Amino acid sequence: MNQKAFCSWSGGKDSCLALNRAIKNGYEITHLLTMCDETGERSRSHSISREMMRAQAEAIGFKLLMPSASWQNYETVFVEELKRLKAQNIDAAIFGDIDLQAHRDWEEQVCAAAKIEAVLPLWNENRLDLVNEFIGEGFRSVVICVNEKFLPKEFCGRIFDEQFVKDLPEGVDACGENGEFHTFVFDGKLFKNPMPYKIDEIYHHAPVFPSGDAASFYYAKLIL
């Protein structure tokens, strides 16, 4: 295929599996794109430090772009970044969403604005099958965020593996696709070497989103 593409990158298992699928399907991945908060020091999606994100990208051998944005100008900044990538003859964007239609609609909208194709390699596949594929491919990840509405603090900082999935309460999605938890991948077939990390602390954060909705999360602060 040899079509140039970048991967929208959270550092977690779904974007990692989507990247792995895209490579298998013949896409030439040129960059990873991670949106950061206004400070530029943490990822917008999972609140992972710039240092950890850069170390992860280096471990798998891809260039990492980390533009900063507020929730208010997020879409504008994202589209501007896509247009810069398009100018480098990058024609496709890889996303790790599974079946949240609102996410897909937004991704297709912003990609269309930059004349880039939105590619979702995991779309509409069975969630448990995707979990089994991720683990079966040899990828390893740590749970770095849990939504207190769905999971207690004790799940934060655990390794995402078969036992973690078995221990999930009834009604909690095995992929965390509904925002129940997030992960950080530190080893697997794309990695030159396992990525070392330490959990510095587990801390609580209760953000209020632009919609006015509030939530309560526990985060594992990862350090090298």
C-alpha cells in the first residue's frame, strides 16, 4: 500500500492495537500525534507526562508531535496540525476508537477539513476479541486512570491482563471504551526494548468538563 499515515496516539492499548493493525495493513506510519493540555506538560486524554510520552515514542521508534490546546480551541489546533501533516503528503489518520459513533463522526469531520482519510482499524469489532488480540500479540500495559463511578482506586496501577479483565465488576467494559479506565503501553512487539517505569503516586482528580459535567478519577503518576 505504502500510503503515508500518522496515528492519533493516547499511549494506551487501543491506539497501540490500531497502530499495529495499520502497520500490518501496509500503512507507512510517519508520526504519532498526542494532544497536550494548555501547559504542554501532560497529554490531554490520559494526563500522561510529556517525558513519559516521549520515552514511549522513542521506544517504538516514531516521531511524536505534541501540540498544546485548551478544550475551547482543541478542534482548531487539531485541524491545523492535520493540515501541516497533509502538506507533508500524509494522507491518512489512524484512530483507535471501537464503536463510539460520536467519536468517529468528529474524527471524520476534522480529517475532511484537512483532506485526510480517517481510518479506524478496530471499528465495530468485538471488544473482548480486541482485548485478547492485544494481550495475545504480546503487548503489556498498565492501568493509569480509573473512573471512580465504575472502578475503585485499587484497580489503578494494575497491569492490564487476563486477571484484570476477570476482576472487572459486572457491566464494566473489558476495553474501557465507555471511559471506565485508561492504559499506558510499555512493552510489546513494536517496542525495541521494554520501557521502564515507576508509579510515583496514585492521586485523585475531579475535573469539570466544558459540558459542565463533573467526574471523579484516580490517576497513576508514571515516572521513568
